[in-house]
Amino acid sequence: MTTTPRSPRLLLLSTVILAAAGVALLGVQHAQEPPSPASTARATTEANVPPAREPTAGTAPSRTSAASTPSAVESALPPHGEGVAGDPAVQRNLEMAWPADLPSNDERELLAAGRSLLRADATGVGRARWPEVFPDSGQAVAPAFATTRFRIQAAIARRDGSPDKAVVHLVWAGMDRGGTFTDLRITDWFFTRTIKMGAATWTPQPRT
């Protein structure tokens, strides 16, 4: 089963995710409130007013609520249980909270390894590929999460204090053995750059 991640940025990222989710829920509730009679009457009155003239030079533009702008809406996380349709929003918020700082080829290698490690850790599938991380891979281990109800919602790979250290930060969803399905779970996998057969590669660090 995954353990609590050690990343010093986890608290910040978790706070961003929870805060954005709260903003999204408040925005949805506000949008669903029916208009009051006073606002309906005002809208009817304003509909009979002739169009205003184009603003002249030096006139300040009218302000728009930040909650109604596309950027604010797109940056808000979907509520829990949104499903696959909400995953792109999770990915966008993760990338905004932690900008890229690795070469693209390193990022691709780390993301592939991090996804495989998380799947192996949560479902038990593929543990034999990582004997240094899962020393019990040769034994029968009951998976903590159902393979058919496991999904990685978002993932990023970033440096972890130095060019030779990195962390893969993953947000995922899964159903545990008790039948409870939860999304927006967070797990970090840490890597160090090593040289094997004359080529640099990223090696995952065992859990402590």
C-alpha cells in the first residue's frame, strides 16, 4: 500500500488541490441559485435601455468577475467523483502548482517509471520488474486496490533539490479491498540519477 509521500512540496500542492476544489464547488452552487425577483426585474428594465456607446479613450473597462473567466474556471479542480472527465483539470492544476524543470527526455522516463511503480504498489501488477523496491515480489501478495478500479488521474516529474534527484508526483483513484472508492489520492516516488552500462538512468529509491 502506498505510504505518506516525503516531498516537501506535498503540503503546498495538497492545499492548492483542496482550495481549488472548494472554489469549484462554491462556483457550481452559486451558478445553480435561481435569480431573485429584484434581479429579474432589473434585467427586464435594462433590456429596454438602448445600447450604450462605445467607450471613449481613457474610459476604464467594466470589471468581470474572476470566477466567470475561462482561466479561473479551467484552473478549478473537479469535485470528488467526477470521473475520467475531470482528470485533465487535475493535470492542469498540478502543472500550474509545480512548473516543469527537467529535460523532456528525463521527464518522460521518470513519468513512465513512476506510473509503473504506483500501479505495482497499489495493485501488485508488475512488482517483479522492481525487485529493489518490492523485495517481496516473488511472494503472493494480496493487492491493496482492485486492478479494474485503479486509475492515474495526473502525474508530473520534477527535480528534487538537485539535477541528480527527482520526484514523480502522482494523483490517482482506486477502490480498496473494503470496496471504498476514493479519488485525488497522492503518492510520490523518488529517484536518483545513476550510470549503468555507460548511460545515465533514473533509479527509484526504496520506501523507508
